[in-house]
Amino acid sequence: MKDSSDDTRQKAILNSAFQAFSTYGYRKTSMDDIARGAGMSRPAVYLHYKNKEAIVSKLTELYYAEKSVAVAQALATKGSVPEVLTRAVQAQTDGMARILASPHGLEMLDNTKSLSSEIIAAGEAKLAGLYTDWLTQEEKAGRVHLRADASETGRTITATLKGLKLIGAGAEIYEQQVAQVAALFGAGLEVR
């Protein structure tokens, strides 16, 4: 049986780390900063995570797990192809503007990319797979016309969304671009 106080402490550490990375940047954040924000001693933090890299890996893993569930739920909703795709894209990108609005948002994304590349690759593949499965079902139902393979289209959607967050245009522009991409993909896929 899992100890719920352990989960609570880990959540406190992860929340504190995210806040500290957003405020000070990854490089300037110390394990002491994270421990202080979590209301714990530094040795107590080390009982859960051996270093900042392990914390970033866990944050990345949780991010992709959360986004996979949110995208799957959005793709399971009813509506036109553009409506459903827009909900899925919004589910996938929800919260990213908050990261990009941070003065250290791009640094956080860059460090995550370098420290958690395998987790990111697996997470992006899972998201692409969700879009692929949905596109395949929608094509069979005659609601989507694919000009390329469903899996290629799924990968293109996720790669586009990933690229938008890495260009560093800022939170407001990012949200506008995400909405535009969702509308373009939805309109391009829908059978008329």
C-alpha cells in the first residue's frame, strides 16, 4: 500500500521546484530553494529526488501523462472535426502560456529538452498516437479526408505544437498561434 503522505511530499517538492524554476531559472534554483518552498529540509527532498535533474524528469513525465489523458478525453467528445481538434489542441497546450509568460520559461523548456529527451520523445509519440487513432476513426467514418498517412498527420500536429512553444514568441502570441493552427488543421481535414 502506497503512503499518501509520500505523495503529498512529492507533490509539494514538484510544485515548489516548478515555482522556483519559474522565478529564478533552472540554473539559479538550488535544492535549498526547492526544499524551502516545499516546507521541508534539503535532506528530506533528497529522500525523494536525488537532484534537480530527477525533479525535471518527473515534472516532464507528469506533464505528458496529464496531457495524454486530456487529449484523449477531448478527442472522445462530440462535435465537428474542427471543434474536436481545437479542444484536443487546447487540452494539449493548456498551461504552456503560463510557462512561456515566466521570465525563465524558455530556459525551463530548453533544460527540460536536454535533461528529459527520452521522456519527451515518448510523450510526443503517445500524443501523436492519440491523434493518429482519432484521425483513423474519423476517416473511416467519412468525416476526415487525409492527404497523408494518419500517423504522419498525427506526428505533424504534435510537432507543430511543440515547435510553437520553442520559438519564444511569448505567451499571448503563442495562444493565438495555437488557436490558428488548430483552426487550420481542423479546416484542412474536414470533409466538405
